[in-house]
Amino acid sequence: MIDALLIPTIKILIVLNATLVAVSYMVLLERKVIAWAQSRLGPMRVGPYGILQPIADALKLMIKEDITPVRADKWVFTAAPIITMVPALIVYAVIPFGPEVSLFGRQVTLYITDINVGLLYIVSVASIGVYGLILAGYASNSKYPLLASLRASAQLISYEVAVTLTLVSVIMVAGSLSMVSIVRAQESQQVWFAFIQPVAFVIFFIGGLAETNRAPFDLPEAEQELTGGFHTEYSGMRFALFFLAEYANIIVVSSVATTLFLGGWLRPFPSWEWLSFLDIIPSWMWFLLKSFAFLYVFVWVRATFPRYRYDQLMRLGWKVLIPLAILNLVVTGIVKVLVGAS
Amino acid sequence: MFDTNELVINMGPQHPSTHGVLRVVLRLDGEKVVDADVVIGYLHRGIEKLSENRSWTQIILLTDRMDYVAAATNNVGYCETVEKLMSLEVPRRARYVRTILCELQRIASHCLWVGTHAMDIGAMTVFLYAFRERELILDLFEEFCGARLTYNSMRIGGLPLDIPPGWDKKVLEFCTIMSSKIDEYEELLTHNRIWLERTKGVGIIAGPEALALGLSGPPLRGSGVARDVRKDEPYAAYDEMAFDVPLGTAGDTYDRYLVRMEEFRQSLRIIRQATEGIPEGPIVGKVPRLIKPPAGETYHAIESPKGELGYFIVSDGKSTNPYRFRVRPPSFCNLQGLRRLVKGHLVADVVALIGSLDVVLGEVDR
């Protein structure tokens, strides 16, 4: 009873809350890092060094007036942020933050569940999120959001193909779809998959940027072009939901990249004995550190690059990334067969 | 079975990247611009008509409000026009200081341009870097005349004040700082692949066509036409300065960008020469107490950061205000090119092209 119900419930609560806090602090991290890149200070007013800024932001968004435009499609308009938010959160169910640890004399796994099609689950659930953007643009009954939602859907479809193809090549190396088994495979093969699948790693990262609508691929919300994109007509908490979802998705992409390519919770070079002093840092901490490195790069990229144009983005997706991903997949297959044969 | 419609979309007057209150009515086919209609007039204050009821000295501070990011240049243009009308001799020292101020102003204006242009294309960091350096220029202006934006920094026949002691050293210091900062902007943009893709081949306009449209300044020079008022009809102390006029070849957004980036460097070169060679002497020429130019009309143009800024002034010789006052603002004339430039491009290019023309709405509407 306690194992079947209570522990998963506690884990879900912890992960959900931690995610929401992480998401709001991701916003602060972004603002701070970009500020430092631009030789500014960033938020400094709320709390020491602006550390309470996310709380102030959340409060402000909650007490803000929630406007539904008169000519909007009311139900779809309401449903759209929820459709975006929910998938972004439930993806966390399969992300392994660490292996089994003993806690209060009980063996506890540091993930909510480990289903045998974990990666497939992530891909399919994450792709539901885009419907929220499309519906938001459509339901707003406004021109800028409409253009933005068209961009969003085109972008997601083209980049999902490339990203999924890179996942397939990782699956071929790992021999499993389960997130935990993929980490275990990196442990047993004694190498992070980023080193044996560098092309896949790069494509996954670029595709991840595009899928989460991040700079330089932030076309659906290009403020300078579309005045805010699909969320132009949204205000208050509904607007916040879109943003929470966006940042939650960034964290998901970072976590998945960490799990697939950077050995998840493993310490660097798990086979090197002389590095074993690194074991002092607990496994989940390694996972968080690696994910944090990814998040940092996400923010860094945003501070550095201009934005791609819509047609250039499509060209990059279909003419560069997808052929590369397919080629990578084929080469992976050939090498695997050759290695298996010898 | 399916019916397609053109989407008419209203960009502005409240829009993050129309640089003020410009309104562009776009007719779109998907994201492709079929036609664009530029609507102006939201910032019209009637400066030209107003000037006909102000005394000659009062107009100087009205000219501040036209191109408000390059106010000193406007002052210089106006004062020189009146001086031409009155055949006044301006002391050499004043002409040198005018040159320094004009070029500082060009750098300040180009800082604002590179920041907002890059921001429109999505590179947000350049914006803050450029504003950081613009602040240094504003500090220099503040020290010179007390104001930071609308300077009222010229008088007919010379300058209101001599430069403060030590100011020239600070200007030279600024030149040293700035020349390394220009490299910093270029590092972020010039060879950036995304920047190249976003600006190369976008909004190509050939030299003759640019001339026909009445473009001037960097948009014209980006198309390879060697026209710079500073070289062709030197004013202030430009005839004593050595500098190059950068020219583009393709006439696209990238060339206009490169031209302005090189203008940064050339401006620094002029500032260095002028500051080091600043002559001693009076700062105001022999100006009558009551300014009342003789009857007649004149047109005088200078090279403002945006292009050719011309003043056409008619004096009736009797009253203490101009009979007719008309400005040829570079932004207004350059904006003529927008409709021609955006046709066939995408929505994202529209903002890039507005940025590449570098218009200031205060000057367009006056």
C-alpha cells in the first residue's frame, strides 16, 4: 500500500512543486545571466540581489485582470494555455533524477516511474503542447497571434522530425527506450553518448532550441515582428501559464539531453577510478548540475544570437538537420551491424 | 474550392519595432508582403509653421525637436543656413567645435541605430552595449552645454559657450574607448551567420533607383553612390579634415550596415583630427544684436547621421522671423524607399528594413 500509493504521490508532489519553483527561478536565472552578458545588474529590488523576484512576478500575474477579448473563441481561448501547460508538466514523470537510493531505511527510486517506452512517451506528450499554441493563435481572433501560431506549428512539425530521428540513433546505441536503461547503458558502455553520437547531440540541441521556441528560433513570439506572437491577447495567469510551459519545456529538453547524451546522474567518466572522489556529490546533484549547464547555454545563446527568419528556419530544418539526422541514423546502423558482426 | 485572401495587417503606430509612431499597413500573402502603405503624421507638431512665428534665435531650440537623437546636427544645419543668408563669418574655433559635436552626434545616432536595428533582428545584447557608449557621448554633451538630449547647443554666428577646460582630453579618451567598442559590436554581428542570412540580399536597391527615390546618407551610399555633403559641399571645418566616405556595392541591408559601421570609425578619425587641431580664438563671429537677415532665400544642406539635412529659409528682410521655413529631413525622404524595399519580402524583413533606413519619426513628421 505504502509503496504503491504513498511514495509515488509524495514523489509526484515533490517533482511538481520543484518544477514550478525551478521554472520561476529559471526566469530569474535568465534575466540575471542576460543582464550580466549585457553589463547590467538585472533584478535587484525584490529581496537581496532580486532573489525574490519570481515570487513578486507570480503575485503580480495572479492579481492581474484576466481579459478575454470579446471576439475570441471563449472556450478554446481558455483551454489553450492549459493544453500547453499540462504536457509540459507530465513529461517529468519519466525523467530519472537519480538511481535507487536508500532513504529512511527504504529503497527509493529518484524518478516517478520508469516505463519501458519512456522516450516515446516524452516525444508524444511533448508534441501535444503545440496544439495549445495553435489554438491560442486561432482562438484569439487576432491577426498577429494567427501568424504566430502558423509559425509555431510549422516550426514544431519540422523540428520534431529531426529531433526524433536523433533520438532513434540514441535508442539504437542504448538498445532501450526506457530513460533509466539509457543511463545504465552509458554506465555499462563506460562512455557518455555525447561522445559516440556527437552529430545527434548537436542536432538534438539545435532542435531543442527550436522546439522550445527559444532564440534564435523564437519566431512564434518574435516581439519585434509579431508584437508578442501567440500570447498577444493573453493577460494575467493565462499568459503566465504559457510562460511557465515554455520554461518547463526548456527544463525538460535540458533534462532529456542530460539523460541521453551526458550520462544522466552518472559522474563524469564513471570508469576512471581516480575520479571516484567525485562520488561525494550525490547522483541527483550531478543530474541537476548537467541540466543547469544546458539551461545556461540556452540563456547564453539567447543573449548572443539574432533571430532566424521564418523561411531560413524551415530551410535549416528540412534541408540541413533532417538529412543529417537520417545520415547519422544510417551510419549508426551500419556501424552497429559491423561491430556486432566482428 | 479554397479561397485565398490577402491579409491586411496594421503594423504600428503602436508596435515595438516601428521606432516611434510609424504606421505601416501591410498586405500579406501568407507572410509575404504584397504591398505596404506607409502612414505618417502621428508626431506632427508643425515645427516649420511654428518657426515662421518665432524669432531667428528661438528656432534653434525647435530644431532640436526634429531629429531628437542628433539634436546638435540640426542646430548646426539651421545656424549655418542663417549665417549663409546673412553672409556671416564663423570663427575657425567655432567651426572646429561644431565639427566635433556633429561627429560625436553621428556616433551617438549610429549607436542608437545599431542597437535598435540589431534588436529588431533579435540580437538584444548589442542594444545595451551601444547604449552604454551613447551614454558617454551624452555625458560629453552635458559637460559642454548642460543638456543631454535637446542641446540648443549652437548660436547664429558661433557657439553659446566655449568648451570647458579639459573637455578635449575627455573627447580623445572617449575616442580610444569607442574604437575598441566598435570592434565589439562587429564581433557580435558582422560575421555572424544568422546576421548575414538576415541582412544579405534583403531590400536590394540599385544606385540610380536610390537616387530617383531621393534617398540620402547611408542608404544611398550603401548602394554605391558617392554622395556625402561633408565631402561634396564642405561645411563647418570638414574641408580641413581627412576622412573617407565608405561605400557599399550590393545596396542591401548588409551593405547599409557595413557603411554605418565604417562611418563610426571615420567619425572617430575626424573627431581626433579636430580635437587635436582645435585653434585658439573667439567662438562667436561679428553678429548684430538683432538678427534680421536681408531679404532673400537660401538652401543649405549638411550631412546629418541619417542623410542630407537641408534647410530652405526665406527672409523678407523686415521682420525678426523667417517668412518661410522648410526642412528637407533625411528620414522623411529615406522613408519613401520603404514601400519599394519591402515588396516581396517577409514580415520579419519589414522590421529589418525599417531599421536599416534608420528613420526618426520626430524628423519625418516635424
